[in-house]
Amino acid sequence: MSKQISRRSFLKGAAAGAAGLAAAGMMGMGVAESTDAIAWDEEYDVVVLGYGGAGANAAVAAAEQGVKTLLCEKAPEGNEGGNTAVSGQFVMATDDPDGLYDYLTTLMGKFHNWDPEAVKAFCEGCAENFAWMTGPMGGDPNVIAPVDHPTGVYEENNVSWKKADGTDGALVDPYKVGRSDYWYYNWDEFPEIPSSAHCLCLTASGTRFDRSYYNLCQNAVKAHDIDVWFSAPGKKLITDAEGTVIGVIVNKDGTDVKIKVNGGVVLTCGGFEHNQEMICSYLQMPYVHQQGGLYNDGDGIKMALSAGADLWHMSNSAGFTWTHKRPFLDTVSLFSGPNANTGIYVGLGGDRFMNEAGTTRHGRIYIGGRWISTPMPLPAYLVQDADQLAAGNKLVSAFSDGYADELASGEVLMGNTLEELAEAIRNSEGGTDAPDFDTDKFVATVAAYNKRYDAGEDADYGRPYSTMVPVKNGPFYATKIGPTYFNTQGGPRKNKFGQVINTEGMAIEGLFEAGEMGSIFCDMYNGSGNLGETMVYGRISGTNAAKRAKGEFQSEDTPVTTFTGDIYVAGTTRPASEVNAESVDLTSATLKDGVYQGEGNGINGKIVVEVTITDGKIADVQIVSESESEGLGHIALPDYAKQTVEKQSLDIDVMTGVTVTLDGYKEAVNAALAQAAQ
Ligand SMILES: Cc1cc2nc3c(=O)[nH]c(=O)nc-3n(C[C@H](O)[C@H](O)[C@H](O)COP(=O)(O)OP(=O)(O)OC[C@H]3O[C@@H](n4cnc5c(N)ncnc54)[C@H](O)[C@@H]3O)c2cc1C
């Protein structure tokens, strides 16, 4: 089913259009006025905002369709590339889209806020990544599928090269290269899930953190007919009266340029890694330091919002892990993390809170049977003793010997005793950061930890003994640690075509997205997935925006699926389907006349009802006794009784917030009816 604009999206769009023109500062022109009245400065078929991996792939895909394409980047030339440029360069691929789908949807766990079609499209796209990477993107197949085991690369937990000839249980020609004499990577961060065998990843050079994938992206952009503007942030989307995105304002060299866009704007602005306000709002963290996309301020997300977009996965991120931010640097290096094996972590309460040496999977740590975000009570400190310093075990490898420089600058705090160190922590940063640091708890914590060390087992947090060091001999040192992450995952919802979705589940015409912004990942994440998305959704969105310019693309007129699980009824622990299933089938039951009592469990105790059956019908329901909440269930019960008689059914409308009462009421009426039905 497809058509250009559904009535539903038209009505929705009218409002969004007004908002869009207003946001674009064009309200003076009037919503009803023809958009021909807009004084356009430029015209393109496809405009891509953000020159990271997603933007490069989208622009190449659009150019491959032969349309006029512009790629705009906020950063000055030389600083483009966002997270993609600094990343590990692993790009997800697969031999089997169904297998990958099974794996990724298992990672999504109990989070049901994903679109099966969009995830499927991603998995199918991953199966095409080798062909795309070695085709339009210009990668060398002999390097990407090397005959010899690549050198200078790593083999560590859950990341390994396998020979594509089927030996040792490996897959045969998983990239569909047409031969099986090459090595491929299987990066399955959750190997306990059997389908993880289909989670593969490509590297452009056979090694990691060498910018090779981003270099490939840049070369591909240069090899295509694509206009590129640097220092040119996208500012505002321009929508028409129907809510269709028809243009964008880009600030080029300090001047706002109004660009008419025939096919679509593709938002590839990355996430909000450096927008501390959004971090507070969406990630429940007071701040986060990050290495990569220094210009990733959430601009794309805000632009999409102004066009009516819905959001998803905002609270998810590939993180967090601990880091130490050097005070004289703006951000952190991924490899600047504190050496957890040289001491212990303590929080504001003065106590330990985790296994400092715990293995994380993209910031997720195994607690309570699940891989959840590393707990981050802030502020927190890594504490070590003089013996570690004497042994040269620095908290941060770049620290000076004996921490002379860091102590002088206040980056490291010191106390001859634990009590003195606690005092130094309280006084740090002008006494504003940790004024309540608890000395007694801190001293007791260190003593308890040392006891664990002496006993040869960390019975508190399960830290492997081989990583434990005593914290016994003063002076003692504390260094502030904080959170870092790879990237955020949230942003506008998208569908399988890469279109941005509005709050009614409908596509916003003319607006596409790709990359980590609005990523498909809503819970656990497998490394290489985000770059996989730059390639797959870059390709999908760029192609579809171009096809739209050529009149070859049509949206679907049905809303997308945005939730795959059972909707739980507010206030209950059961899905709505189960609650409804409790209703007796009154259409087929034969009820004997009489008066019957039944009882059920309400929120505060028993609900007892009396049901009168006359001529085989429910003539009356009386509430005999109940102790439901005043102002809530107490008010709802007479209404439920009235509805039951009127509808001759238990399929009755719930009063907001009193669903537990409804459950108990149904239970009671059912018990009464069960007697009448005998
Ligand atoms: C250290 C590190 C290692 C990682 N390793 C991997 C890995 O090996 N595999 C993997 O899959 N993922 C990895 N990731 C995550 C991955 O790099 C990112 O999720 C991915 O690169 C995002 O690509 P993108 O194109 O969506 O965004 P980015 O690459 O961040 O690009 C966004 C671009 O948009 C620009 N921009 C922002 N606002 C605007 C605007 N208003 N107008 C125009 N341009 C704008 C930015 O300047 C930037 O250039 C890693 C991340 C980090 C930080």
C-alpha cells in the first residue's frame, strides 16, 4: 500500500508545516501562501547534513542515482568525520540476515521499542555491505577479504579472524566474495547467543583505529559528483503546508542559505555526545566526556523535532566506562582511562560500588543477570597507596613520576592518612564538588577492602583476586574519575526506507536520516553496529531521497510498528491482553436466574460483588464491600458495575489509573458468574 500523502499525514502535516515555517523564521510568508514565494538561494535534489560515515554513504548513494547532491558539514575542513573518523573502523556485515536479525533482536531484550521492518532492512543491508564497500565505496576486496591472516591486528575476547573455508566451524564464504580462501572477522560480543555467529564485521584495512573506513568514505565522496560545504551547519528545515520537507537553511560562511530540496534532506548529524543539556535530559547523567564527534550537538535531532518527528532510544548509549579527564584538555582520549587495577573506586559516600576490574561490553557490565550500563555515582575517585606509586603503577600512564606535576596542579589529591585524603577530597574544587564525602565510611571501606585482599577474595563485588592490590600504606592518592562513552543512540524514529517518522507513526515526506542519530539499537549493543548503520542506512536513505527527486519513491500510507511487545496496563504487572482475557464469554454462557456473590483482589484488599441474574441477563451488580483507594478505585467501582449491566459484558472501559481495581472487580464478577453458569 502506498501513495504520496495520506489524509492523516496531510492533516498532521498542516500543523507541522506551520511549525516548520515558523521554525524557519518564515511565518511572515504565511503557511497558505505558495512556497514559490520563498526566495531560494540554491536548489539541490538531495542535501545531506553531516559528513561522517553516514553522510558520506548517503551522499555517494544519492550521487550514484545521478542526482544533484550537496553534503554540508558543520566542522571546518580538516575537522570533519565526527565519531566515524576516530572510531575503531569496524563495520557490521553478515552472511545471514535472518541469523543477524535473531541475534540483534535478542540483544534488544525487554526493550520493545523497535521496528521489526527497520531492523530487518538493516540486517539485509549488512549482507550487502561487502559488495557496497568494494563497489561504489571503492574498497580493495583483497584487503577487505584478505587471503593471508592480517598482521598487526588483535585477537581478543569475542573478536576473532576466521578462515572462510569452513575449517574449525567457520562460515564458508560469508561475504559472498565468490571464493573461500579469505579471512573474515566475527565480532560477537555476546557469544552465548548462538546466532551471534552471523555477526561479522568488515574493516577497510585489516586493522583498527587507523581511520581507514573514514578515509574510504572521503575518497568515495571525492570520486563522485558531490558538492561539499565545510563550516556549513544545517540550521532549520523548511516544510510546506502539508508538512513535507521542501528545503533547508544552511549557514555557510556566516550567511544563511535557503536551499530548495527536491528529493529529500538526509540528516546524518550524529548524536548528542557533546550537548551536556541533552545528556542531562536524556541519559540521566550530569555530564559525560567523549572523544569523538566534537560537533555532535544533537542539531539533527532538534531539526527533526521541529518537523514533527517522534523520538526513540534517547536513553540508550554505547557506554558508559570510566575515564579521567585531564583538566587542560577539552575532552578525553578513549585510552586515557584510569588503570583500575592500581587501586579502588569510591563514590561520594566513601564506599566502593563495583568490581573495578569488571569486563564491560561497550560499557555494559554484568549485574543481576543482565548486561546493564556501568553504575556511575558521581563524583567518584580512584584511590591508591604509596606502594603503587613506588612500583610505578600509575593511575594514568601519562602522569609524571611521583605525580609531582599532578599534585601541584590539584589533578591528584593526596593525604598522609585516609582521613587526610578524605579532607582533601572534601576541599577539592573549592569545596563545591564533594563537600559531603564521608570520612568514616571511606576509612571503613578501605579497611574492609584490605581484609578482602588479605583473605584472597573480593566477596563484595567479585573482583578477580589477580587484579586486586592492597591500599594500606600512606600517603594515599585520589584521582577524580568520570564517565565516557562511545556514542549516543537516540534520535528520530525511522522506518525501513530511512524516512523520519512523526508522532503518528507516519513518514515525514522529504526527510530521511542515517547513522547513529536515531539508531536501531535500543538496549544492548554489539560493536560494529553503528558503523554498519552508517553504511546500510546511509545507502538506503541516500538512494530513496534521490529516487524521490526522480519521482521513483513512494511512502507507505500505513503507520510503522513502533512497539513489538505486550503493552502493560498501567499499575499492573500483566499485559492488557491477559487482563482482557479474564472476561467471561457472556455471549455463549447460559446464566441461571438468581443472586450470586463473588470476590476478587483489589489494590487494598478484597472486592466483594453481588450479581443478580434475571431472565438469563445481568440485571444488577452491587458492590458489597471493598477498600479501594478513595478518589480512585472507590469512585470507579460503581461505574464498572453500571457498565457491566449496560454492556452485558466485562469488556468495559477502564478509568485511568484504576486498572488494578478493574482486575479485582472482574475477578469478583467472574466468580459470581461462574456460579450462575453452572
Ligand atoms: C572511540 C570510538 C570508537 C568507535 N568504534 C566503533 C567501531 O569500531 N565500530 C562501530 O560500529 N562504531 C564505533 N563507534 C561508534 C561510531 O563511530 C559512530 O556511532 C558512528 O561513526 C556514527 O556515524 P555518523 O555518521 O552517524 O556520525 P558522525 O561520524 O559522528 O558524523 C556526524 C557529522 O555530522 C556533523 N554535524 C553535526 N551537526 C551538524 C549540522 N548541524 N550540520 C552539518 N553537520 C553537522 C559532525 O560535525 C560530524 O562530522 C566508535 C565511537 C567512538 C567514539
